[in-house]
Amino acid sequence: MLEIDELAVRLPRTARPAIDHISLTVAANETVGLVGESGSGKSLTARAVLGLLPKDAQISGEIRMDGADVLTMSPAGLRRHRTHSAAMIYQDPRAALSPFRRIGDFLAEILREEIGAKAARSRAVELLELVGLSEPERRVRQYPHELSGGMLQRVVIAAALAGEPRLLLADEPTTALDVTTQAEIIGLLRDLRARMRTGMLFITHDLELAATICDRVYVMYAGRIVETGLTRRLFAEPRHPYTSGLLAATPRVSALGTLPPAIPGRPPDLLSAPPGCRFAPRCPHVMDSCTAAAPPLVDGVACVKAEL
Ligand SMILES: Nc1ncnc2c1ncn2[C@@H]1O[C@H](COP(=O)(O)OP(=O)(O)OP(=O)(O)O)[C@@H](O)[C@H]1O
């Protein structure tokens, strides 16, 4: 359904591409994770799928959604694409909603042009029901400040579902929520996926959270995919030292041990382009050959050590 092929995105005045020749697929009804630390290029990848890259970015490669080329779509085509084929669920629901607009108006606006004001208003009520909000008739008349963070995230999910998209792009959809509400929202996404048969690209820095919902995972580091595979396999036997580091840094995984060892150091910013493997400066297994050339992704992993 979604095919990203050798996508590269370079922002102005930077030393390396923010997205560096990544290839990624999501099949219909599949949930795929995109995992990595802050700044690795995850959100930019999601924005690329929506055709929302900065105007001054240099872009190469291809993004196809059901065969249609996203990077060359017309503005009207992109508007349709963002409602009916790929819709985004943003991280912070309060930032996605205007404090001055009623919930019902926010939802109805998405479909008003296509189906008319009256039908859009009743569809807003149906959508709130679909995402499990109680008393939807009352909710449509409320303003965002009258709802909790978890309820607002349900409204944002309802908005993404308005056009019955084939793919949901969920960018850290639970980061702004407490742990209990986080579990409820993950439960809702799982339930919706089963009922509506929507595919999902689930973006998170939390590998364990990805494991609770994703069939497959791509691990991203400094703009590149460093490892990919079935979630179960990646968890049981991570092959890239970065994946192992991410797992070891997950508090819930190492709950029985002492404090989780964080990966020492920080990812490179866009103004530096370490030669070879971008993880080499932080890697506990670094060898001379690691900085000579970037290891290609072979058999799901981009690491010289994994090939030995
Ligand atoms: N519009 C922009 N202009 C300049 N730099 C940008 C822009 N958007 C993203 N970047 C940079 O591109 C890199 C990748 O950003 P991106 O938001 O995709 O990372 P991320 O993995 O989603 O991180 P986070 O989890 O913090 O959102 C970062 O270094 C970021 O600062």
C-alpha cells in the first residue's frame, strides 16, 4: 500500500541528508513501527508521506501510495490523499485543536465540502462514537478545554478517520499522555485497526511500545534505516548494536535489573556527517572498517559486525 523507495531529503545549510536513502513499505492492514531517538528523521518521513516537506528541501527517491506518486501530486490530489488515503495522528492533541472551536465544528469541517454541512455534523457524532467517546451528542458542542488529554487524543483520532483513510500515520500518539491513558489509546488503535482494516505507520522512540502494536519495525538512526524485521525477531535477537542499545535503555525491559544503561553520547546533528556508519562514534563494537564506508542494509541489518 505504501512504498517508500530510496527517499532522500536534504534541508538547506546542512552537512548530510535528514533522510538518507530510506526504503520502507507498509502493506494493507499491516502495522509498521518506525523507531529511533529524537532527531533521527521519523517525523520528517511521515511528513514526506503526506507531501508536507519544507519547500526548500532537496528531495530524491519515490513515495507511492497505492501506486500513486505522492511527490508529484497536485495540491487538490494532496488534499484528497491526506483525508482519504493517508491521515496523520499528531503527538499533542492540544496543539492540533483550536481552543476556540467546538469539537463538532472541528470534525465537521473536514468533510463539509464533500458531503455538506448537515451530513458532516451527523458524521462528527458517529466518529466520536467510533473512537469510544461517551455522550457524543454533548461532546460535539464542547470546547477542547472541557475534555481531558486522553479524550482529546480520541477526537484527533476521530479526525484522522473522517475520510476512512487506508493508512494512519501515528506520530508519537501517546507521548503527551499518562501511562494509563496511553494504554487506552493503544487499545483503541488496535481495535480500530481490526474493525476498519486500516494500515498504520507507528512512530515512536520507544521500542517496547512499538512491540505492543507493530507487526514489523524499522529502526532509524541519523536519517538511515539501520535494522528492520518482524517485531518478535528484533526483540528476541537484535542484530544492530543501536537496536540492542535501544532495548537495553527501555526501563520496562530491564525492570528487574539496575538502572537501564543509556546509549552513551548523542546522535549527530545535521551539521555533522560522520564518515561510514553514523552510529560508529557511539558503538561499543566499533572497528576500523566501520568508519571507512557506510554499511549497506543487507538481510535487514546495516552493520559490519552483523555480517561477520
Ligand atoms: N522544517 C525543518 N527545518 C529545519 N530542520 C528540520 C525541519 N524539520 C526537521 N528538521 C531537522 O531534521 C532532523 C529530523 O527531524 P525529525 O523531526 O524528523 O526527527 P524525529 O526522529 O521525528 O525526532 P522527534 O522524535 O524529536 O520528533 C532533525 O535534526 C530536525 O532538527
